[in-house]
Amino acid sequence: MTAPGRPGIDGTVALVTGAGRGIGAAVASALARDGASVAVLDADASAAEDTSAALRAVGARSLPYAVDVRDRTAVDGAMTDLERRLGPLDTLVNVAGVLRPGPVAGLSDEDWDLTFAVNATGVFAASRAAARRMLPRRRGSIVTVGSNAAGVPRVNMAAYAASKAAAAQFTKCLGLELAPHGIRCNVVSPGSTLTDMQRSLWAGPDGADAVIAGDPGTYRVGIPLGRIADPADVAEAVLFLVSDAARHITMHDLYVDGGATLRA
């Protein structure tokens, strides 16, 4: 492992949901790089083990948990186990998410229910379990990775955007409740990021170029910085917010989208 980085991360214990791949895996790796012990939680057991094994291979303390964030009992059980084996939980990063695009008129009940169960209720379940443990210690940090779609309407993404808006507002309300106890809660809202979820939206080999250029037909501007984010770009924003460098920041929503929303 490299030398510890940001103050306030080295020696802490963190849990990252949805850490089997993409942004979640990048966040877990960045936390471990800066000296945190990291519990890797993902519904995909093999993905959770792969991420955790990669962290252990570079000298980090890490445990995998094959848990679906929709299972509140399992989420709570994972936190109990990780605290017994790694130590008191200092940091929770909510990354687990699903995307079921489509027009509202054609959206199934199952797609709507699944989207909210993972993207909103999953954030509630993990955050509540973490808050219950952090409150007596009067310390901790919770970051929810949302989406810039929470603040700007998107064609064919009503369920996703609404669920991310719910998760963001929930996190801010939680931050207001926990602030008197020294616990900070923030949101990181990525735009288009180079993940499997993003690639699933592309119509062809020029998908990345199309995202950067924008699409007037769907009322979507392009990306002013001229590039799609890498998961590491989002991870670095998360690390800033959980570090001591952000000790006076709470209930904040940090957009990491290359200017795509024009911060509307």
C-alpha cells in the first residue's frame, strides 16, 4: 500500500455498498489506499470477494459481504459482523444502485419498485443502521452517491431520477438530525461515468462521443469539460467529503459531472 493520504481516513473503518464494481469498487480502493479498513458489500458475492481480495492483496484490511441492500436485516447483520472483526464503523458510503430506463407510460410496476427499493430504501436501511452505531460515539461520516439526474429532468429516466432525488433529500435530512452529534452526511452526484451502467445506455460504438456531445432531442446538454468521468473521479470527491479536510461540510451535494447540468 502507498503511504496514508488524507487526514481522517487512515486507521478508520468504512463500509461501501455496491462495491463489487464501478464507482463502488473505486471508492473502496481509494479508502483502502488512504489507510482505511474497508468492508465491501455487494449483492453479487463473487464481485464483493473480487474487490475485497484486490484490497487485501495490497495490504489493506478488508472483508466481503454478499448482501442485497434491500434486505434490512442482512445489512444490519453485516454491520454487526464488521464491527466485531474490523472495529467501530466510522464511514458509510452508499453506492449500490440500479437503473431501469424507459418512458413512464411503459414502465412496469416491478421496475419502479426495484429502483426505489435499491436506490432509496437501500440508502435508508444502510444509513439508519450506521447512524444507530455512530450516535453513541458522536462521530462518523455518511456519503450517498446519487446522480445529477436527481436535479435535472431526464427523458426515459423518471424512476431513476426520482429515486436518486429521494436518496439525496433523505441524506440531507439525516445530516440535519445528526449534525448536533458530530456526524456529517453528504451527497456526491456524478454525471455520466464510465461504468457498466453507463455503457448499457449506449446505442453503438460511438456512445461516449454522443454523451459528450449531448442530444437536443432529449433536452440533454453535453459535457462542457469534454470527457466522461472515470469512477476514480467520483471516488476522489467521496474521499474529500469523508476526510478531515471537509470537517465543516455537511448536507452538501457535490456534483461531479463535468458541468453537464450547468448546475441547474
